[in-house]
Amino acid sequence: MLSAETLSDSACGDRASAGDAARRFAAALDAEALLDQTARLEATLAADGGLEALFALEQALDLAWPRPVPTCELIWATEAAQSALKLRAYDEAGRLLLVRAYPAKGLKRG
């Protein structure tokens, strides 16, 4: 099992989109053989991420899974944060499988 420590995804960079972030997160889970163990997702988007980014994130999460997407809680934060987007995956027992934080710059529709 991976550490619950927040990891920065440097590959996402300034030109990242919420959709790209969701796809990278699903790919990271798949690379660690955790995709099928994921029962619940939690996505927190900073307030300055925008509604368009929230929609792109929701759509990308739906498309990233080879089967129906796990239960997903989308949270639109009420204030700006250091990370524009934080994604967490949990198994059926509620154990944290993976956490990724994406930079505040560049989360647009993607």
C-alpha cells in the first residue's frame, strides 16, 4: 500500500487541466495495481479552480475508469489553497490508497 503522504505530480505542470489531472491520477492508481481496489474517490478543487474545471474533472473521472467510476465526492472548496486540486482514492474499508495534489496554476478545461 502506498503512503498517505500527499505527493506532488510534477508532470502535471503549469499547463495541466483538471481533466489531465484526473487521467494522471487514474494512471497512477493503475500503475500501482490499485485501480480495481478503488471504491471511493474524493476530489477537492480550490475555489479559484472554477466551475469549468469542476465539470472537466467530473467528466475525466468518468472516462478514466474501465468500469463505472467508484463513488465520487467532488468538493468545491470555499477558499483558495496551495494546491488547486487534491485527489484521494480509498478502498472499500476506507483505507487511503493514494493522494495526489496538483498545482494551483493552469487548471482549465482539458
